[in-house]
Amino acid sequence: MAERDFSVLEQYDCKLYSTSRGRGAFICETSRGRLLLREYGGSPDKIKARAALLEYLADGGINVDHLLKNNEGQYVSVDLSGTGYIVSTWFDAAECDIKNFSDICTAIAALAQLHRALEGYTYQERQERGGDGQEFQIARNLTEVYDKHNKELKMIGNYLKAKKKKNDFELLAAAKCQSFLEEGLEASGIIAGSGYDKGYDDAVRTGRLCHGDFNYHNIFIRKQCGYICGFEQSCVNLRLVDLYGFMRKLMEKYDWDIKMGYLMLREYDKVNALSSGDIKILGAMFAYPEKFWKILNYYFNANKAWIPNKNMEKLKLAVKQNRMRREFVRTLYGS
């Protein structure tokens, strides 16, 4: 984005002081405070729906970024070249530090508070705020997702088995693929009996929204207060998927430390109570070897002539951590 293109901010009656790059956008210090300016080429209806959601959450006391309307009352502004932009408020806070125990607790509490607030954002509420109540996509059912992943693991395993000349990555992947596939098949059975399908169907029927991409890059912390952004992937889904996604990535960083897992569950439960059924569904999600599937799926769909050392490191780590992951799942089902 050329400097002349910052003239789009004139449509917001604000004076620009300085800019810096961040999060695939520009962080702008202006007379209206810190703003985030980014290109937008999506649907006006979708951005309007997201703006209404963020406004609702902010009204409910949730710290979120929110979209600004330009002088013409529109969320999308077009510069002289015809490029569309959106402008949102931005936080004077630091990204969640996953090495900081306090930050992790704050992030989990913020997620629980978000989920409680979303309980009130019904079809009726969305319609009253100018939408048709159905502007958000419906996430795929995990039962179907896991079945697809298992078919892919089987296909990749057969490919590796038939491959005559294997490098070190392929040798390790081929040696472990069948056992991880068996875990995947087992996890598909576990989730089918966990109550997940009923929870998912209820979420779809009632249109319950979740964040859709809650990770430590989308939660900022200041003075033990959480600020949430990244609502681009908000969708209709079981909200436990948000908690699972955040926890899984943190658990991988902490070598599936069981105490850390229960710390996060406890912090969430303090704000938004988890039932025994919720824990069972979470256990079913954790039972699927998602990291192993991701690594092999990336390998299979990428250039196989050269495999980065980083991929080998990731594969070794996924294999190494698997025992602790399974032990964590066992404790969830034993509790």
C-alpha cells in the first residue's frame, strides 16, 4: 500500500500521525486513537454482519475491536485506485504471551466471557441489528471431518508404503502412519458416542456463533484484561471447538503437560461452567491425532522433492508427544 493510499482515512474525519505494519494490515496512530487499516474485498453483507456482532459484544462489556463507518455511513471505503478498505479500532495491549502463566489464564477467562455473551446473540438479535440472522457460515461436522482425515491418512500411508526410495521424513512417517490411523479411527468412534453430534446439531438449529479462530495471536493482554480480535472466521458451531483449538495449540507448546491442561479447564469453568458432557466431548476432540494428520497432509500436497528440516522436526515432536496426548485424553475420560 503506497503512502498516498492512506488518504482513505480522510473518509473517517481523522488526522494521521504515523503508521506501522502489523497483522497483514497497517496500524495507524490517528486523532481518533489507534486504528487498524486493511484491504477488504469481501461481501458488504458479511462485513455488516461482523460489525453488528462486534457492536453487540462491546455493548455487553466484551473487549473487542470494532469496525468504524466512514462519513457516508459505510463500513467499506474505496480509495482512488478502486481498492476497498475497512477501518477498525485497535488495542493498546500486547499479544498473549504463552510463556506467561497469567496471560494464559486471562486469555481463557476472556474466551469463557465471550462464550457467555454469545449466548444472547440469537437469530432474533441478529435480525434486529440489520441482518437476516444467517450471514455466518456453518462449520463442518467434526464426525465428517475426521472421516475425511482418516481416508487421507490411509491414502498417504499406502503411498508411502509403495514408495521404494524414502528419505528420513518418509521413513518415519511410513513407520508411524498405521498406528496414527488406528488412533484416528478410534477417535471417530469416540466422538460418535460423546454427544458431540447432538451438540453440533443444536448449535446449527439455534444458530449459535463461536469465535472460529481463537488462538494466542487473536487475544491481547493489558493489565490482566483480555482484548479479543480476529472474528473473520466467526461461524455457527459448537463453542467447545474454540476452547479445544486454543488448548490444543498450548498443550503442544507445553509437551501436553496435564497440569497445564487442567489449569485451562479450571480457568474456563470459573467463568462458564463445563458439564461432564462438555469434558467428554473435549476428550473426543483431543483423541484425534490432528497434528500428525496436518503434517502428513501438508507433505502430501506439497513438493515432495524437497522436505524442509522444520517438517522433520515437527513430525518427530508429534511422535514424541503422542504418549502424553493420549494420557491427557485418558484422564479426561477417567474424571
